[in-house]
Amino acid sequence: MTARRGRGRPAHPDVLTPAEWEVLDWLRHGLSRRRIARRRGTSLDAVKYHLGNIAAKLGVEGTAALRAWPGIPADSIRSHEETPSMTDAPAFRSLGQVSLLALDIARAEAFYRETLRLPHVFTFGDLAFFAVGETRIFLRAVPADEWRPGSILYLTVDEIGTAHAYLGAAGVTFSGAPHRIHTHDDGTEEWMAFFDDSEGNTLALMSRVAPT
């Protein structure tokens, strides 16, 4: 006689289900429950339900403890890592990513993709990513009352005059013309020009001109 399988979903092989990992990772990323619900297209109660199940499975209580829990999904490449050393200092290779806020992610995406011509990495909901060499620009849409200007991003170009002319023809308004800010001992000159993106964040062109 064949045994009948119990009702409901089969047990998941990981400590958390994929949906629970997603909710937990957004929480660990710093998002509120309401923003997680909006990003996942679910109700606030659904997010609270997931977090309650996660807390019960992990045996932790409170948002701070959930955000600090260091678990790794079983299907992650990192799941086979050895226990991290607390004495090995990290070797920082480069600046990986900078974050800017946007009021309209579609408008911001068009500006960075079509006006600045930066390589588009991907867009997910109200998040958009662009590449500047090895560094990524991370744009995140927020309501008007949460928007604030970010740090100035200095974009290095070979010929600041050419870049200034191109962007000006594309409708970008500069606060001033390219100007020399410093001359090094070897004669190399530092030049800059400032402008705003479509969302009000200040950006700058930066160029180092070596003596010929």
C-alpha cells in the first residue's frame, strides 16, 4: 500500500524559503517593512507574516537581531566559505558603488543612459544601476519629502572641453564653464565643471591635463 504524502508544500531544503530570504535580505539592506511590501508587490501584513516566521525559525527577536543575523542561503556561492577570520585586514580594491536619490527613476535612467551615455547595468523596480569603469552608480527612487542631494560625483573625462560641449548640446545646464583649479609641480593641470542631473544631484566633469 502506497503511503500518502501529507498536505501542504514539501519541506524546503534551506533554513528559509526563497521568499523568506528575499524579505530578510531587503530588511538587512535597511528597508522598512512598508518599503519591502511595496517592492515585492505584497501587503504589509504579508511582510510581517514572513518576518514572524523567519524570527521563529532562526530563534531571534527584533528587527536589529534579524538585520544582524549572518546566515547565508544554501544556494549561494558563499555558503562554502570557511568561518571568516577576525584578524585579517581587508584589502580594499576600489570604490564599488555610490548611491544617489531620484524622484523619478524612469527620468533618471533616461538621463544617465541617454544623456551621459553610461553603461546601464540593470533596473529593478525603483532601483537603477549604471557603470563608471569599475564603480557603479546606484539610483533609488524616493518620495519628494525623503529626497536629499547626494555627494558630488566627479566623472573623469579625457577632454573636458569636448565633454562640456557635448553635454551642453544635449541640454545639460552647467553652473559655470570648465575652469582650472590647480597646477601640480610637474605642470599637470586639474580642470572641473559642475552640472546637475535630472533629479537635482550635483555632478562634475573632472580632467587632468598633462603638459605636452
